[in-house]
Amino acid sequence: MATIEFNNVCVDFPIYNANTRSLKKRLLQVATGGQLGADQQGRVVVRALEDLSFTFKDGDRVGLLGHNGAGKSTLLRLLGGVYEPSSGCARINGVIGSLIDISLGIDSEATGRENIYFRGGLLGMTRAEISKQIDDIIEFSELGNFVDMPMRTYSSGMHLRLAFSVSTILRPEILLMDEWLSVGDEGFKHKAEKRMTELVQVTNILVIASHSREVILDTCNRVIWLEHGRVRMDGDPESVVAAYFGG
């Protein structure tokens, strides 16, 4: 059983030496979705997330809506363990898989085969686990003999096919996504869509940030609308989507 429970969670980012940079403070205020303030030490901080309280459980497919800077990516990174709460309590129970940056850890000078091990290691897989699945990864990527060539010789499409093939081999209990992944030419895109659908179906909890009305309505059973780091609306997809997009 997977669960996510947030109680009054806040995330602050300190801005060092900001007191003497009034213009920079103003730009930060305009460019971020958070709010400027000060912590107990008097440092200028941007509050990226404020007072988030919710519970996700098995079967939840949660969509995150909000304009750029609203806090969607910060929340995903908080769920993924990249950030820690500045205050409040976040309890997460379950193995987490992230598709936020599928190219993270890729080395252009290494071969495709070597990068499968690099990327798999970042996903928490052991070398033995990767070796057990490497033939399936290579076959799915359709790279053939190119898998033993340096990745700097790959086209952008080949690069994405390999990164996608490795990143979607796991079956986590909690899946984090920043937009729906769709990569490659028409033939590979069909395979990728099928694998993504299968991955979403077997995961216990999905949290996906998206600007797409269709993705949210087709995928999610709950939607949270973030605005300036706060929850503006939390409810069923039809109600929240209608309020957010209008109509």
C-alpha cells in the first residue's frame, strides 16, 4: 500500500545577499510563483509552497494544474526527495519513480550500453538488475548496433528513445511525471504511448503536472490547482478543469 500525506507543508528557498539587490528582489517577485519574505535569521526567502495539506492513497491519479511558477515542479521535486519541507510534515510510503528528467545522468561520451547502466543506477537499480533487463531495454529502444556507439553520435530522437526505454523499465508504487511523455517517430510513439499507459495502470499512485486539459481528464481522478504555491482548488477533474480553463 502506497500513501502520501502532507500536513501544513511549506518550502522556502533562501536568497543570499539579496538585501542589497532591490532590483533582483523585484525580479524574483515577478518571475516566481512564490512570495518574498524573511526567515528567522533575517534572510530573504522565496516561499515556493505554502501550507499544503492533502492525502493520496492507492488508486489516486492526481493531476497538478497551475501556471508557470505556481509550484507544480517544486511539489514534484519535493515528492521525489529532491527538496525537504522547510516546515510541516511530509510522510511518503512507497517506492518512488520519477519521469521528470529522463535524460538525467546521460554521458554523451559513453556508449548507449554504458548509459543504460548509468541511468539505471540513478533510478536505484543494481547492476545485476540492469543486466537482467538490458536486452529488453535495447530491443525496445530499436537502436540495434548503435547501442555500442558513443551517444554523441546519436540523433536527438535516438537519445530520447534510449532514455525513455531505460526510465520506463521500472514499475514504481508512486510515479511522478512532469507532462505526459511521448517520444520518437510515429512508429515508436505508438510503442511509447502503450508503455506509458501500462506504467500508469500498474502504479499505485500517479502524480502528473500538465498544461493539457485532455491529459488531465483522460488520466486523473483528482486534480489540484496550485496558485502562488498554495492550493486554490482540490477536487474532481471535471470541476477543477472547468474552473481552471474556463467553460
